[in-house]
Amino acid sequence: MSSLSPALINLFYLISVSLFIVGLQRLSSPKTASSGNLIAAMGMGIGILIALLMPISSGDNNYGVIAIALFFGAAIGYVIAGRVLMTQMPEMVSLFNGLGGACALFISIAELLNFHEHNSIDPATYLTTLLALLIGSVAFTGSLVAYGKLAGSVKDSWKLPKANIFNMALLLALISAVIYQTQYPTSIELVYIIMLFALTYGVTFVLNVGGADMPVIISILNALTGVSAALAGVMYDNKIMLLAGILVGSSGAILTLLMCRAMNRSLISVLAGGFGGTSVSAVQVGDKMVKEVSVMDASIMLRYSQNVVIVPGYGMAVAQAQKICKELEDQLEQVAVNVRYAIHPVAGRMPGHMNVLLAEANVDYSKLLDLEEANKFLKDTDVTIVVGANDVVNPSALDDPGSPIYGMPILEILQGKNVIVLKRGMSSGYSGIENPLFFNEKTKMLFGDAKNSLISLLEELKVISD
Amino acid sequence: MNLIIEMLTNNLTILFALVMAIFLGFELISKVPTVLHTPLMSGANAISGVVIIGAIILVRQSESYNYVMLFLGSLAIVLGTINVVGGHAVTNRMLQMFRKK
């Protein structure tokens, strides 16, 4: 196995890292994205091949064990990836991300065991390994909790009392334990405690984040896994791990900031869990009335419109209504009504969630308007249909300084002539904030399951269009 | 403190590469349209599975009777491979939907 000289290995490292960079770059444009993913996968393949073939100083290679583990991992990953529904994509990405974190956690704890067993402790390597352990652990349990929250098995109300103080104390304890252990690495017990604390921190820090902030937290966890991979790369002096990990870390960080900006919130306030059911808005809604609309009236409004905008939100994903939206669009286009989709950057539970769902339903992406385009288009819109969106169309963000979302850029659908809101009932949104949109004079409510309402609208439209 | 300075001076070249990689990551992502945020994240997530390389090295460097290492290492390989293969496959599925147009 010594046929690979160090120079050759370095050359392959360079090729592999370049493939990752080209892959990521191509992933950032719709035309080239598909090839970008394949190119990045090739980079990964080369990296794994080198890891398998490069000469090692000690050990028995254990190729049998590796082959079996690779086979099982690949089979499980491939099957899961083929089965998952597009609406479950946020959970899926969280789960995969958590597994990457767990991988970093296991190899770091193994290496730390090695260090202590052989008593060969180089402080710099020791510190990076501890940090890889710490960050990998946080990413692992954090992603699992995020998975639970997105899948609905972890409730948003499950929060520790005084969570911010608890988290801060835990973080401080972690940092001091790492500093102490690096300076006096005499026993391994403290390493286990650090791991335990880090695992706990992952749970408590994600539990504390409000449901509406999930897109931010998924980006953060993604970045953390990247950083833990990079630290593990320092540990093995492996440049592919280091550079690819850092690329993921920094791209995850910038995505996090983009998401925060889209909600006009600071990262700190997201982590402190500002969005919650407890915030009180200045708007009193107790005695206000909403106007209901019948399916018949709503379809007539749509039929005789020029421009119609559909605003999808998480409710569309839950109701699996993306395909019906597309059918409604086709039906309306047949009678020369212009249909566009207005996509808020944080609609859904992960960045770009709505785009994926609508792409699944074959909606042409030139019809998807981002925040800025949508707000221009909305001025000439006759009817806006809100399908399971709430906070991203809440006008309190514009005019109610008492509202927790005040200042967040929203889709200004009240600029159009009419709004139809498809809604199950009068409960407030995922973030628990009251929405004065429902009581606006331009707004009419169509109560019921979003998908069923859309089906009835579609059928009625077919009748009156004939 | 000495530890940190020692780390920095020993790894100067790699630190240059690191700083470049950070800026590169920022540059690559900051211009991405919303349409691609989800595939991009899941693609980046698959790339972070690169940590599997470490798991492979760990198992190779272990003696064949060191069951603790073999167990931890192979578990890490399984989880890492799920992340890599699943991540790329799921990204590919999403991107195929965009390409149909």
C-alpha cells in the first residue's frame, strides 16, 4: 500500500478540495446545481479513496470492518434518501447533519482514549480533539432535537425554566472544563464530563429556540458540523477534511446571517428564544370580526382577476397542497389569469423550503417571486391567496412597534386589492403571534384544511370557466 | 497562551488556506438565490460528512484486537456514510425536480 507517495497524496488532496469548491460554486446557480452536487460527490469519493489507500504508520488496516461499515452506511443512506417526502426535507437534513456530528463525536472520543492510553499527549492536538468532541456533540444532539421539533414529536412548549441562564452557565462550564483539561490532561474522566455537558447543551440550546426560527437553527447546526469536521481534520492532519469542513462552516455561517436578516433579528435574540407564545401584541383583537367567504364567491373573484398571487407557508407543506396549487395555477392560466408565487425567505421550516415543494409540483421557477419582486408585483394584484402562511404576511411587522416581529420584512399583501386566507381555524401561527391581517377589511377567510379548500376552489373554477 | 502561539506558528500555511476557505465559503454563498437554499444546505451538509475520512483512518490505524476502537470507528463510518450518501442522494433528488423545467 506504499505505492502512494506523499507528493501524490497531496496532489489528490488538491484535486479533491478543488472539486468541493467547484461543486459548491455550481450548487449556487439553478442551471449548474445538479452537476455541482455530482462534482462535490466526486471530491468526496477521491477523499475517501485516499483515506483507504494512503500509507499508515501503525495498525492492521481492518479493511473488512471498513468495507462492511461503508456498505451498511451507504445502503441505509441511499434508501432513506429515496423514500423521504419533499415536505419532510427539513427534518431529513437535520437528521443527516446530526449523524455527521455523531461521527465527529465518536472519532474524537476514540482518539482521546488513545491519547490517554499511550500517554502521548501533544497539547495542540489534544485541544483540537477536545473541541471536535465538544462541537460534534452539540451538533449531534442539537440536530436530533431539531429533527424532533420539525417532525412534531418535540413540542415547542418544552422549555427549561430560566433556559438562558442555564445555557449560559453550561457554556461557561464547558469552556472552563476544556481549558482545565488541556492544561492538566491527567485523567480521562473530565473528558466524559465535557462530552456529557456538550450533549446536554445541544439539547437545551435547540429546545430554547422558537419554532419560527428553525431555518436559522438548521443553518447553525450545519455550520457546526462543518467546523467539527474541520477540527477532526487538524487532528489527522488531513487537508481535505480541514478545508471542506471550513467551507461548510463558513457557508453555513453566511446562510445563518442571511436568514437572520430576512427576519430582522439578531443571532443573539434567536438563540435567546425571543419568539414565543407569551409575547403580548399592542393590537387587541378580542372583539374584532373576521369576514368569511364562500368557495363560490372566492372562485368568482379569482376567475375575474388579472393577477393572482399565491403565498405558501408551512401550512401548505403540512397539508401536502403543493400539487393542488399547481393545478389551480394551470386552471387560472387557462382563462388568462396571471399567477405568481410570493416566497418569503423564511417561509417554511428551512431556507428555501417552499421552493423545493413547488418545484416538486412542477411549478416553473420563473413564477416564484422573492420578497422584493413580490412586493412590487403585489401592488397590481387583484387577489392574494394565503396558503398556510402566517407570520410572513403579518402587517404588525410594519406598523406595530409592540409586536415581537416588528421590523421584520414581510410580504405586503395588503397592497393588493383582496386577500383570501386559507386557514384551519382562528389559532395564531407557529410563533404564537396574533395576526391583524385576518381582521383587515381587504381580507376574507376560507376556513378548512388548506388542501380541501384548494380542491373545492379548483372544482368550482372548472365549473364557472366552462 | 503559549499553546495557541505555538499552534499558530506550526501551522502557518494551513492557516492561510483556512482564511481563504472562510472567505471563499462566504463568497460562494452570499449570492445564492432563495430557490437553491435548501439543496445548497443539504449539499453542504453532505460535504460535512467528509469527517468519515477521519473515521476510516481511525479504523485503519487500530489493531485488529482493539475492539473499543473498532466499535467506535465502524459506528462512526456507518453514521458518516449515511450522511454522505444520503445527503448527496437527497440533494440530487431535489435538483432533478428543478431541472425538469
